[in-house]
Amino acid sequence: MTAETALSPIGAGLPLINLRDLGGLPTRDGSRVRPGLLFRSAAPFGLTEADGAALVAALGLGLVVDLRHDTERAGVPWPALPSAVEIRAIELATRSVGGGEGTGAAGGESSGSESAANASAGAAPAWPSPFGAREFGLWYATIAAQGAGHLADLIRAFAHPAASPALVHCTAGKDRTGIVAACVLDLLGADEDTIVADYTRTQLALDAIRAHTTAVLPGLAGRAVPAVILSAEEETIRTFLTEVASEHGGFGPLLERHGITDAEVGALRARFLQR
């Protein structure tokens, strides 16, 4: 079975866009990611309280990791969820693309959707030029490096033997969510092609993502926004993985510098992998 055919279907019948389970993806040692432990999606566009309860029941969720900025969360908030579910807000990215003090080819740390929101509000667009798939991948690597402490905290949470199933999302469920998913899959031993296949699976949901994100962030529909922002190109994720490997030695060494131990990575693998 290839990485592509092993991918879980995008959540048919469930009320989230770009929803899928990382379960079933293969690793280099012949294991597979255990289903039902980690899901990824876009923001909760239009979810009602009843939708949220149904989603939690269907997936068994105990944790929702929301990677968006305050302004994004305010624009598309989660409805009230059952009391047993924790919504953990983590701003993985905090400054505008090309417009903050960040390092790397793309310059900053903020989400593409946040920069588009600023543009729609009348602020000058922060996009570097050129800004294509390669530059986007280098920007991902900047986010991963500067947000490595958050990534380490998430790995610890996911690795805990008593942890509940978790959902990770941002606005499109593609960029910040893709960084987290790539980190987890890499630590579990997935190869590059598997991580790429998971990332580019978002292409199946791009029409719905564009429709919903441009409705709440009109700046995304503007001519000043690079097309790659609302794409899921293979070159982007491959550039990202190559940059993390060349600059940091991979996700393992990067997170080790933020306190992640071999024992914690082992606990993650013990919980997530099955033969």
C-alpha cells in the first residue's frame, strides 16, 4: 500500500473542512500510525454547538489545538464543546510574512491568512517578492525553528500515555497545521514522500478552503496575495523538510534543543505506532 492510498479519507459527513486522520500512514520500519489519535483540519467555519458535540462524539476528542491568532479565533470561534474537551490556543506564528523581525527567506512568522487580513483592513501587504512555493517552504522552516518550543510542548502532550485523541487546526488546516503534522510524522519515522502525500492531500479541499477563508478574510481574494498561499504544492513541503534537515539536523535535533528527550520520542512512538 502506498502512502497515498493509506491516507484516511477527508472527513466525509463530519462538519469540518479539510478534516483527516493521520492514522494509517506508514513509517520506514513497516509500522503504521494508529488511527483515531491525531486529526487535522481547517477552522470550525459555521460549526454549531450541535455540530461540535457530534464531532467530539465521532472522533472521541479530548483536546483541540488551535494554532490561530487571536483575531482569527475571534472571527471564526469554536462553539461551546462538551466540558471534557480542552481547547488549547497556541500561536505557532506571531509576526507578518516578510514584515517582522524573523529570519529566513520569507522574513517573518505570521500566517498567510493573517497577512491577508491586514491587507484587507487597509494595511500594506507584507509579501516578499518573489514569493513562490520555495519561499513558502523556507518560511515554514522559520516558523518551525522559532516555534520549536511550542512544537516540543505538543509532542509531550501527544506522547502522554493517558492523552485523549486530539485535533490540530489553523485557518486552512494547511500551513501551521502542516508544520505540526510534518513534525509528528517525522518523529514517528515517516519518510519524506509520506509527509508530502499527507500535506498535498489538502488539494482535495482547496475549493472549500478558498470559499470559506475568503468569506472571512477578504484580503485573500486580492491580487496582491501570492497564489501559493491558497495552494498545497509539493515543492513547498519538500523545501520545508530539506531546510529543517540542513539547518537543524531534522526535527529530532531541533526539538532536543527545546528539551525533548529520546524517552519522550519513544513514548510518542509507543502510543502512535502499530504493526
